[in-house]
Amino acid sequence: MNIIKILIKYYIYMISIFFIARLTLFSLYFDTFKDSGVDYWLTFIYGLRMDTITTSAFLLIPLILLSFSPKKIKNIVNTLLKYYFLIVLSMMIYIENATFPFIAQYDVRPNYLFC
């Protein structure tokens, strides 16, 4: 049960980062699509789906490490996962912050051009 609590905690952190970025983009660019006739509130539902897929991919390595590591190396695994999540969360924040100038330049969210 402890594994699930750890993974849910980091899931909420990641989804929060994505939601704040999506809400900010929604409020900044609301004027460009408010009259398009599209149900733009579905942005958050579809966004949650995509963010859950991305977050699940990031949580796969910790799930495997936490599930299959023996008790003798639990401390090493926990330390390794702290650094892993530090890198992942930092990378997510960086990419979400880099989205704003990318949208200003290309008028879409980052895609293959971003790499």
C-alpha cells in the first residue's frame, strides 16, 4: 500500500503542473478560440487524459523499482527515486515554461519542431 501512496503523491504533483500550465494557456489564449464554436471546456478533460498518459509513462520506472526491489536496498531505491522525480519534475516545469514562447512563435503546442 505504501507504493501506491508514493505513486499517487507524484501523480498529483505531475498532474498539478500540467493543469496549471493548461489553465494558464487557456486564460492567455482564450480570445483566439472563444468564438470558434468548439466546446473549449473539453480541453481540460482531453488534457487530463493526455496528462495521465504522460504521467503514467513517467511513473512506470518507479513502479517497477518499488515493486521488485528487495528490502535490503530500499534505502538506495528511495534515494534514487528522489533524484529521478527531481529530474522529471524539473524537466516538466522546463518544458511547460518553454511552451509559451513556442506557441507565440508557431501558434501550436510543442511538437516535433521543439526537439
